Amino acid sequence: MDTFVIVVFVLTYLGMAFGSVPGLKIDRTGIALVAVVALLLSGKVGVRAMGSSIDVPTLLLLFALMIVSAQFQLAGVYDAVAARVAGGTGSPRRLLALVIVAAGGLSAVLANDVVCFAMTPIVAEGIRRRGLDPRPYLLGLVGAANAGSAATLIGNPQNILIGQVGGLDFWDFLAACAVPALASLVVVHVAIAWIWRAELNTTPTPPPPLTSGPHLHRWQAMKGACALLGLALLFAAPLPREVGAMVIAGLLLASRRMSSREMIGSVDWHLLLLFACLFVVTGAFADTDLARQWVESLADNGLFPETLGAMLPLSLVASNSIGNVPAVMLILAVWHTPDPGALTGLALLSTLAGNFLLVGSMANIIVAERAASVGAKLSFGDFARAGIPLTLVTMAIAVAWLWLGGWMTW
């Protein structure tokens, strides 16, 4: 009875690792959706069971945060920030620092995938027009987006999921992860500035006039900032996190200037569908005898990710094989009694591990694809050249911080 479910599960996560199927134009979301269809057709998963396996509160929170991000995007905040960064004065290393600060700061309070999607083409094109190689700046953008997003429970999809499943407190999580996230931003700058020092020694041409940049709707940007403040206040209230976020999203949609169709259209529906489908696939696998035996074996051998010694290699390998979002969903599907400290460690380490290889994070793939659309190629080797050393250093800092702070034991 379980064989078909296990085969579908294995094929799905192989698809997550490779990102496509040879000969077909199907991506990770399409692969996960086909897997759900196969489970439904086989009768191994019923419609009611499928609905019960989907974590609706997590999807609602992610949707609401995407609406908040859409407010900033349509207000021109991302475009304006990217244009100002690309047109900044000073040395190439200063430009790199501006990219890192902007991407890391935005990603701490908004989903890093959206930040990367919006900023990448403007940064790539603006840097290239100044006679500079855009690759180190693109690496700085995505490295900072991943590192900055590790600071909060709303910085990236896997943190949102972990926070919802574990019921983690927003401010406790910030206290645990802000310091290693900030330190990681410094490491990103130092590592890229050293490894790409030859490319950063080029003298940039003067920036174009700022008047040619994108228009910023200041009132709408202020409205988005008030929405973020409202989120922070509601997160401190006893109201369920997803309900508070949906209240803020509803208020933003009730706008006289911005079309609700346009704002809802800015939501990353592909990511939401990927989440829903992976909930179904991993839930079906978690109900099999093999999954139960696997969990018992891990527990008996002390390999469950409740200690840093187990969490560190698991986060690094899983995130850079199937991606950190699918990896976290898989771990949570079979890990039924994690404590808050271990969940905090999983969120921090799986996020930082995403900087290791190009396939480690959805944000990495977004930057590579968006950069290619404007003629700036960021290859697998380019990414690994800086990604591997900076990830090893940032994860070492995070492990030391978690251990010294008493959040996890070795």
C-alpha cells in the first residue's frame, strides 16, 4: 500500500533537487502538482485528506505578507532603492556595501524572494551601465537577501513555516537570530570583496542622473511602512499571527489608488501552490510505515536534528540538494516534537545554508534567472566561488551563537 506513495515522494524530491524533467518544460511547482494528481488518481490520498494535510494558517500568513510586499513593489520602493544603490557614488566596494545593506534590510521585514525578484534586473542593468561586472553585486544581493531574511520569522518562506508550525514568538526569534544575521551580512561583504577583488578594482563611470530613475509614490510607501508597523504590533498581541496579517492585507487591498487585482496579481502564486502540493506529498509520506521506521531509526541513533552536531550537516546537505524550503517541509513532516530552540536553529541554519550553492535557495534561482533576462549571466561556478566559503563562515558563527546562547546543545 505504501510503495506507490514512497515512489511518488522520491520522484518529487528528485524533481526538487534537479529543478526540471529532461525533455519537459516543467519546473518545481509543476512537478509537485503532478505528484499530487498522481496521488489523487491512485486513491492513496483522498480530497478530504489532502485538504487536512495542507497547513492553511501558514499559507494565509505567506499570502498576507506577499500583499504587504506588493504594496511596496507597486509603490516603487524596490525599484527606487535598487536604482539609488546602482547609481551610488564611491568605490565599487562601497557600491557592493550599499547593495548588501539594502537587500539585507528589506529581506528582514519582507519576503526575500520578492526583494530579489524586484531588485535584480535594476541592479544588474545599473551596475553594467557603469562599466562594472555585475556578478559580484548580484552575489552580494542574493547573499544579503538570504542572510538578512534569517533575522526574522517573516523574512523567508521556510522561517514563516517553522514559526507557524512551532508557534514561535516573533520577538524571541529576533533576539536569537538578529546577531548572527547581521554578522553574516558583514561576512558576505568581506568574502565577496576579497574573492572578487580583481573585478571590484575597476573604476566605475559616473552614475546617471537620479531624475531618470523610477518614480516613488511616497504616500503609498508610507502606507506600506505603517502596515509593517501594524504587523509588528499585532504579532505582539494574542491574536493568531495569520489572522493579524490577513487584517493588514485586507486594509491594504481597500485602497483608492492601487487596484486590488494588481496587488493580488503580484502575489507569488507559484510559491503558494508549491507549498500546498509539498504539504500533500510530504504528509502522505509521513503516514507510511517507512517514514515511521525512519524516524525511529534516527531517534535511536541520535541523528535527529535536536543538536547542533546533527542539525549542521543536515541543513547544509538537504538545503543544497532539494532546496531549503522543501527540506524544511520534509523535516517538519516527520519531526513531531521539536523544541523552540531546535526550530530556531533549523530556521537560521537552513536559511544560511541556502548561500552555499545556486540550488540552495529559491532566491538564488530567482536572481540568476532575472539577471539572465537583462543579459547578466550568473553561473553555478560564479555562485559557488563565493557562496561556499561565506556559507561555511556564517554557519560557523550561527552555530557558535546558538551554542553559547543556550538555544541548542552540541
